[in-house]
Amino acid sequence: MDIIVKQCDYKIGTAPDKLITYNLSTCVAVALYDPKLKIGGLCHYLLPNDEGFSRRLTVNTFGNLNLRNMLDDLLIKGSQTSQLIAKVFGGCSTLEHMGADVFDIGYLNSQTAFKFLYEEKIRIKSRDVGGTSYRTVSFNLDTGRVHVSNKVGMNLLY
């Protein structure tokens, strides 16, 4: 079954599900996969962390909280951090064409993912971050493979 992951959300699924998120720009998506249990999660967050923000925004808007919630749900379902494999996508620079690199939210978002995964000792198997193209991510929980595509013809399998 195809399960859509909206911006500022995450979903957990099991094989043969596919977790799909669309229009990643500065946002980041992180796929966590347990190959032994064939269970995984995909999150899509907008901002790196909740420091300095009011609680009017949803919790899963922020990478630090979205990643924590997704990981906790995978652990509740029987996975262990030592079994998980991570793949990180998105974090592009939408203002690069204007020479605006002062506040590179895409970079900060991807760094949040890398920091979280490092601290949790979760191995990063692949990444496709940065650049200027929006991405669509489709995560196959049967195989653990992730298909990434965009409007300019990029079609990659991780």
C-alpha cells in the first residue's frame, strides 16, 4: 500500500508498504529501515529544531522532534537502533540563484539529520542532499530501497 507522508509528519510501515513524500526542497526526509523486521519510517520536516519557536507550530515541523518521534515509534514496534539503516534526502538551496546563502535552511536541515543519526549511532547508508532541485522520495519497505526523482529528469535508486 502507498502511504503518503505529508510535510511536517512521519509514517511507519511494514513490507510491502511504500512510504512516499513529495516536493522536498529545503525540507529533509529521513528514511529509517530495519532489514530484519522489514519495518521502516519516513519523516519530512520543515525546520531544523524547535529552539526559539512558539508551540503554535506542530511538533513534527522540527527535525529534532520529528526524528525523535519516528525513532521512538520504530523502537516501540520492536526495532533496535543497532539494526537500523538511514538514508537522508532533500535540503536543497532554493535561493542559490539569487546569491542568498546567508541563511541556508536546507543545509541546516540536513545537518540536523546527520547530528541526530550520529548521536543515536544509526548508520547512514546513503544520502542525496543539497543542490537546487525539488525531490520526490519513494521508500519501498520490501527491499529498503529508495527511489528519488525530480521534475528535471533525475531518477536515482538508493
